[in-house]
Amino acid sequence: MTTASMPQTSAPTSSPDFAAIKARQQATWASGDYAVVGTTLTIVGESLCEAVDLRAGQTVLDVACGNGAATLAAARRFCKVTGLDYVPALLARAEERARAERLDVALVEGDAEAMPFLDRQFDAVLSTFGVMFTPDHARAARELARVVRPGGKIGLASWTPDGFIGQVFALVGRTMAPPAGVKSPSLWGTVPHCEQLFDGAAASIRSAHKEFAFRYRSAAHFIDVFRSFYGPIHKLYGALSEEKAAVFTAELTELIGRFNRSGDETVLIPSKYLELVVTRR
């Protein structure tokens, strides 16, 4: 058999090293201080609790809870709440907030893709801009479905690809390529992707597109806050040369200007997100 006639075989494709990717992500979210940004998102947790229609006394899990926006919102509704995150410093921030409001919550260090909870343990599971950043979307969705009882609800708030934060993610990806084989977190902000993730586990899926308004003193103020405290942006600036950092700042400033609706030097940016409620089969 000649070389020309030999059957062609494609090179084996290796799957992403999710463990290594997750370790880097954990370090990224532990950098800066996400709580500074997370505190501004409190209204999203409140809205999600209303969308899920929580009842007093229900057992609720907030996955990738950060500094506790949805955790505290559920606790204010007299639910029995557990917050899960893999960044201890953020759990400490959530604990500070709970203590200040005299809310009784349990905070657990753990991985959203391998949660330390029993099957069907919770009446409701929530996540606001958290589980969307897991590297293995399918595995994370299976875990969300696993720990919810039949008839229970999964409530998610995720940035959409076409909204402001989705476009910020896209800019970050163009500036520094993400790990090969890892899907964009913004896919969680699309209904078809979520329907695929929860196929077979959902009795029903209800969705609504909403907006969160970012309000800052100026574009420079927004960039300074995110550069200092928002892990992915904080890490990105730390990895860029001075010249590339200046280019990124200029591009981000232009993006802010394109979405800004304030009409003056301040920043008022409505950023689209998908609010999704899955009722467990």
C-alpha cells in the first residue's frame, strides 16, 4: 500500500484540563476583591428570589455565592440558606454581611461542579453570575439538578453575550485568549444553551431578559474599580505589558461610551442578563 492510498486518521483531540483551568480560575476570583463589585449587584439576588417564588422555611442553596447577594436575599425571606463558594475570602465577606444583618446562614467552601451535598437536598438552588463561570458547563448543570428535589426550582442570573458585560468578556477574550476548549460563560445567558444543559432534568423552563444598571462616577472610575477589584480584569491587567494595558483601557473606554446612557460624564449602563427558572422534573 502506498502512502497516498493509506487511510487518513485525524490527530486525537485532547479534552480541556478542567482541573488546571479551575485552579487558575479560583486564583483569579481570589485576586482583587470581588465583594466590592458584588455588593452593587444586591438587587439581582432579590429579583431572583422573587422569580423563584421562595417560601419561608424552604431549604435554599446559593451556588458560587461570592459575597452572598442571593444568599442574604433568601435569608431575608426566612429560608434555611446555604452559600457555597470555592474562594474562602469571599465566604468571609458573605459572613460579615450576614452578621451585620443578623441573618443565620451556613457558608461552605466547595466546588460548584462537585458539591458536598446529598441528592435532592434542597427546595431551591440559586446562582447570580456565579455558576456561569464554571469551566465544565454540563457537569455544573448536572450538579445543580442533582441537589434539587423533584418539583424544586433552580434560579439563575447570567450575563447575556450581547449585553454590556458580555461584550466586556468578549473584549477580554480578544485581548488574552481563553483556555482552548472552554466554552464562553456568556452561553449561560442564552436560552437554547440552558435548555440543552437541563434537557431531561427540567419539567419546565421559564426565562426573562432583564437589565442591571451599572452606575459609576465616570468611565475612568468604572475601569479603576474593575481593575482593582474584579478578578478577571484585575488579573488581565497584571498580565499585560504597559503598552497592551493602555490599548485595552482605550478599547474598554470606547465600549463604555457605546453603552453609556447617562447623557453626562457619569456612567449609567443597562447590562442585559438572563433570569432563568428551571422546575425540576
